[in-house]
Amino acid sequence: MKSVCGINFWAGALPLRMQKKLLLFSFLFFAFLITLAQSPQTPRSYFRNPMGIPMELTANFGELRTHHWHMGLDIRTKAKENLPVYAAAGGYIASVGVRPLSFGRFIIINHPNGLSTLYAHLNDFAPELETYVTNQQYQQESWAIELKFSPDQFPVSKGTCIGSSGNTGGSAGPHLHFEIMDTQTEHRLNPLLFDFPLEDKVPPVIKGLALYDRGRSINGQSPKVVPIKKTPTGYTLVNAEMLTTSLSQVGLAIQAIDLVSGSSNPNGIYSATLEVDGQAMLAFILDRIDYEQTRYINAHIDYRHKQAGGAFYQHLSMLPGEGGVAYHPYQSDGVIRLTDTLPHQVAIIVTDPYHNKSVLQFLLKTTNPWLGPAANPAKLPGKKPTHFVPRNPLSIREPDFQIEFPAMGLYDSLPIYYRRDLFPILPGAITARYQLNDPTTPVHLNFTVRLKPEREIPANLRDKVVVQQSYGAVKKVKKANFEGQWVAAEFDEFGYFQAFVDTIPPQVTLAGKGDTINVSAISRLIFTPTDNLGTIKHFRAELNDSWVRFTNDKGRSWIYRFDERCPYGIHKLKVTVEDLVGNSTTKIWWIKRAPYKPPVKKSSQKKIAKKKKR
């Protein structure tokens, strides 16, 4: 007797045709089960609170951040570290990682329902896992590490303690960052759709309304803010029921937050729907986002207004270069094209995952009806481009400055602004400084910058060339590639660009005096290397000629907490730091560790002396 997916049959007792039919049925049934397993839903009550304390949030899924949406829940840990963290459901630990900034120390668990959960900013892993990771770090001689596991290595049940909460990585305070994702696609799913123990009876708060002229590019515009107010029946305009405008193509944006019962912490909203004359035109719904798509937030918000210190305004119309991550179009792209001077009923419905909603309603009319799309002017052959256009690639060719800009690199059209700086060349610079627009316009994809050096660069210095992008106090440095007479690098922001030869090694110091530095009074060593261009690429420390693990959570300082690898005694400490182009500095110190005895205060010494006399 054979068994296929639980169907038992005797192969020899049936005609061949029937055997084939049963085998085909079994195969299709098995394929159906696989497909079902590969299409995870949002099961209710499947996941538990990953903490052992009541669930409170400091941030939710879809909260607006710089260059990204927040992709999970930030769970409050009472401003404490080292609270136990538990597996939200059964499965196995599929991977762990240790990253500077970003997640810090994190765990990913795969579950049998096709979903995975992520737990980040941990201080420690569970003991067996911690030992395994530490051993791997010492074998690979790397603090930053990412490891994958098979299902039989670290299986977990729902409620298994997997580590302790902390503040590692890009965390600004103690909390647990928690995500749910589709295991196959890695799309992050909104955890608040999974019935966690959070009470929420508070509707979202609509704080502002803004208008934009969508008959032209959004770039360079400032929002026309329209005052609104909350009434017992919902939100409406402050000054009148009707908003009259001279615009014929209107884009709307809202400023809104979500609240949870018992908390004043402002969170991101889940969805907003635009209705005109009772018809749904467009909605954005923050239910699933991929990390590769999260930069599209810069098309979802008024980026320029936020960069200038303003509030987040979320567009209710799609920009030409938007990737459709959050938006769900109904009848249009959300642009309200007013073809008459009649009043039109506008409603904006804002909801949270718990079905609480707030509605803003008003009448909208124009004094300048839309007459249809204008004809596109013909391109003149040989004419230099004057604008970046979202869906078209673009090349700028100047005698000493070149740009290769990709299609879909911007969200809306933008006039090209380029100039060569008249300031004198800075020390170490090999090119003039060039400006290309400014960073108040967001860029979605990397573009290539090429600069022509003012002089011939010797072969032994070509590996030392960098290109710097700057604007104000913000600077980014990339190692340059030589392309014939040009130096090239990729960037994702506009600004000033200049190339330098960097031959200055970074600096690293350890506080203390004498040939042997006594470190008995401290529990850890901290190094904060410096570099003339601000980039440390590599840090290595050796204790008694063996690699020793320094952590680098926050991206600037390297920290070693004394452990069994540095017992009491005198030790040789060797540190090497290297910058982006390979300039390096190596220093050696002798350090002494001994049981620490706090110095006795003079007042205490006098009391001891008096007791001895007695």
C-alpha cells in the first residue's frame, strides 16, 4: 500500500487509467496545499505579544520617517533594557544579525503559516544562541555578522524566550522593534491587522489640509494651507463650507495622526480615501510595504515642506514618478480636474486598523475650469535639456562636469540648475566644485556624477581619490572610479560635488599616561576614531595578537566590554583603523587590569586614623 497526501490506495488493484487519475488528483491536491501555505493571510490570535508586559506602542507601522515608512511596531519597554523577549509564535529561528545602526542585534523567526517575525535592538540573544553567535564572530573575526539556520538548529515554541530587549543599533532609546513579514516576498505586513492585545477606540486626528496646483510640477511649490476645525459631526473648513480656488487641477494633502486608547503618543495613520461627489477616486492604505520600495515615501509626502521644518503632509494624489507602493487608485490618480464652475462635494476619510474613522468634508469649486491636457511642445533637435522628467533618462554633458540620470529617478519634473562654483579650489581638491540643484528635491534612484580633474593624477594616487557631495553641514563621500580622464561616483541627493585626493590617515587615541595604561577603574574600552573626510571603513583590534570583539552599534564609537578574554594582568592592545581609500593608522598600547579599589576620601582616612588611635 502507498500513501500520497493521506490518500491510501492499492496500486495493483486498480486499472492503470484509474491509477493515473488518482496520481493526478493527488498531485493537484498537494500543489493546492503548497499554494495555500505560500499565500499567508492575516490570521487572528496567531501571534502573541512578544513582551511579557502589557503592550504599549511608541511607533506603529506606516509612521512617517526620513526616507522611509516605519515598517513595524516599536513596543515600549518601560524605559528599561534587558526585559525578556518571547517568540510570538512557534517555528524556528531562521536568521540572526548584528548590524551597526539599523537593527543592531536582531532575530528572524520563520513560522509554518508562511509568515516570519523580526525582533530588533536586542541587547542579548538567548544563552545557547548567544554562545553560537559569539563563536561565529570570533571565527570570522567580525562583529557585524548575519547567520542563517536550518529548521532543526534553533526551533522555538510560542512563548519561548529568545533574548533580552535593549537599545542596540539605530535605536534612540530602549524598546523592541517588531515586524511581521511574508516569508517568501519579505513584504512587511501591518502587525495591527493581526489582533494584538491593544485597545483602540480613538479615531485618527486630522490636523491640516493643503492644496497644490497639479497643473504643474509639485517641485518648488509650497502648500496652500486651508484651516480646518473639528465639529460634533466631523471635520470641516474653518471659514466657510465652500473652498473656492482659481486652480483647475487640484491636488489635496492632509496632515493627520493616529492615537491609541490610553496614550498621547502620535502614530501614523493607516489609510485615507479621497471621494469627490460620492465617488472614491483614490486611497492610500499602509497595509504592506517592501524595504526596497520604502523610499517612495518621498513621493507620498511634501518632502520640500518637511525638509524646511514643516509638518508632514501626505498627498492624496499620485506624482508622475510614484511607484504605487501605498496608493490604491480607483477612478483616477487623485488629481481633481474641475471642468466646470459648480461646487463639488469632497470627503476625505481617514481610518485606523481598528475601523475608527474621521471624515473631513467641504465643497470645492473653481473659477477657472480645466479645458483638457495641453499639447506637448515638440522637442528641438540638438537643444540642451532644460528639465529632469520622471520617466525619461537624462544626460548632462559639460566640458568638465557630466551627469547620467536614470528614468524614474525623480517623482516630478524639475528645472535643471547647474553651475561651476567660483570659490578657490580647497586643499586636496583636484576639481572645482559644481552644484546640481539642491537636496530639497528628493531623488529616488542613484545617479552618476563625473568630474574632470584640473591636473593629471599620478597612478599611485588614483586609488586615493574620492568624490564628496555636500550641502551646508551635511557631507557624503564616495570612493571614485576612473573612467578615462574622468572621476565618477554615484549619489542619491543633489548638492555640491567635488573630487579630492585623500592621503591623510585617520586618527585613534586611548586616554591614559605612561608606558602601561591602567584601565582597572573602567569596565570597557571606547575608541572614537576621526578622519579628515569623516569616513572610517575598517576597525580592527587585537588583544595579545588575537582579534577581540569591539561593538559598533551607533556607527561612531567602537566599544569592548571587558570579559574573560581580558583577565587581570598586563596585555598588549593593537588597534588599526582605515579610511575609505585605504589610508590606515596602527597603534599599540600596553594596558593593565587589576581588581579595582576605589580611592578612600580624606575625611574617611581621618576617621580610620582616629579609630586606630582608640
